Amino acid sequence: MDAKVKSGSPRPTLLDIAKASGVSKATVSLVLRNSPSIPERTREKVLEAAKSLGYVYNRGAASLRLPHTRMIALAVNNLTNPYFAEIVAAIEDALTAENRIVLMSNSGESVARQSAFIDTVREYNVDGLLMVPAVGTDAAFINSLHALHLPCVLVSRTVPGAKVDFVSPDHRGGMMKAMDHLIGLGHTRIGMIGSNSNISTGRDRFAGYRQALAKHGIPLEPRLVLSGAETRDVGMAQVLELLDLPEPPTAVVCFNDIVAFGAMLGLRSLNLTPGEDFSVVGFDDIAEATLWRPALTTVAIPRANVGKVATQLLLQRISNRDGPYKSTLIPTELIVRDTTCPPPAKPPRKRRSPS
């Protein structure tokens, strides 16, 4: 085939492809829409002609003609966090298997940036929205999406008062498993670091911490619970702060694995060994958790399952926009590795005084 588009010539059309491949314009249209009714030989001939002519499918124009674009918007609060990056990978895998195209934004915990992205993807007539909501997202905004005919599913985080489908790991149950494990080893003074009451994940994990203490008859001691960002720096600083208490804890549960890694570094700075002198439990079980030495005991979240269920919920909502809303909790699992042990015979040493 020798048909080529010359520089500066008009954009090739369906009619041009039809003439080049010797088929009708309607057949070309069906091929470009991946219709299964077209024989494979004809499909190859049309696609070869389209490629030779330099034709690019105008999806924006097609979206004006078709009821669905097969595009899904994905707004994520923080892609630099390995947990959310792995959740996104699982969601994209699930959507790709459904022949869906993903338009994604990292909101960076900015409500304004999140809103701007959603306004933009609505112009592209996306079929639906998956969202890990940024801190400060309110229910009125989420509920307005229904009036805008944009099906939405929240992932991992809830927004109080929002009328929307939701899928999340069982954050509270997972934290209870971590606490039951430590209490079963004999710990009664257990700190919680990196706590965050500004998001549903933080509230749920703290609820699990508190509920486990109550179940075992251990009073909640507020000074053992420290709030902060989900960073190594915070984990390190807060474990050192707890070790400065007159009666320091013998173990900590951490908001996530990143905070736990910081706690382990803090212990190492005092020549304390996690899993021998002090117990540390993380949450999420990101890939890095198995690489640390000692390997981190943590609560595992089946991220592939979260992505699959989120996709299923959204596709169901797209096909039935007025059905009852669904909330799905994905079970978590405690993975016991090397950073937990019974309380030491002697309390952990306090932080060294500056020389």
C-alpha cells in the first residue's frame, strides 16, 4: 500500500481509509470501534490502511456519538506512598482487563487539585470515577457527582455523610489483629505512632487499637498515642519520644509500614534491636517490609483484591446508577515476621542525652 499523507495535507478521514482498503466507510467505522462482527482479514487490511495514511482515531468526537467512552478517571491522594501506588497498579490492571482506559491524577492531598481534575475529566465524558479522597474532601462535593451523572466509588478512605459506593481494607480489624498479637506476647504498654484522625483510615485504625485494649482490660493511656505525618522521620522521632517517658512502652503499632521503618531506625540509633529489645508492628505490608532486617511484622492488605472489587463496584454503578449503594470491607491478615517478641526483662533504654 503506497497511500501516504503529505506534509500539510488535510487529516485523513474514514472515507480515505475506505477507499485505500477497498471496503465501505461503515466497515471502517466498525473496525476502529473493535466490533467483533468484522472478519480478521478485513480488520487487518483496514488497520494497515489507517496506519499507512497516518490516521488517528478521534476519541473525543466518538464520545459525542456513543453513550460510553470506556474511559475511567482515577484520582489518588498520594502516589508517592507505596501503599497507594500498589493500589493504583491493581486498579489499572483490573480496568485494563475490562478494556478500559485510565485517566489518572495525583492530588497530593489537595482538594482544589482534586476538584480541578474531576472538572477536566468530565469534559472528556468519562464513564466513571474511582477516588482516594484528599484530606478535607466533604460529603457535599461527593454527593454532587450523582447530580452530575458521574458514577463514583471511593477507595480505602471514606467521607462521612457521602452517599456513594465504597471499598476498603478492614483497617479497624487489622489493627485489632496487630494488638491481639502483641498482647498475646505479654505486652501491656503499647504505643501507637503516626496516628491521624483527619482521615477515615486513621480513625478506623485508632478505633481498632482502642477496642483491642478494652477487650483485654488494658486502660487507654493517651500519652502513648502520638499523631503525625506518614513518614520515616515521624516514626523515628515518635518512638524516641515514647522511650523518653518515665514508663516507656515495650512495643508500638504504627499507622503504616513507612512509619514503622522510621521507628526501627530510631531503635537502631539507641543500639536497640527490633524484635529483641522492642516490638514494632507496621500496617499495609508494602513490598519493602520483607527486605528490612529484621523483616517487619505487619498487617497485610490484599491490594489486588481491593483494585478488583473497586473496579467491579464502579462498573456495576455505571450500569445501574440508581441502585442501592454498597460498602465492601476487604479482610486483612497479620503477617508475623521478626520485629515482635515478648517484653524484655529490662525496660528499653531511654534516649541518650546529647554529649
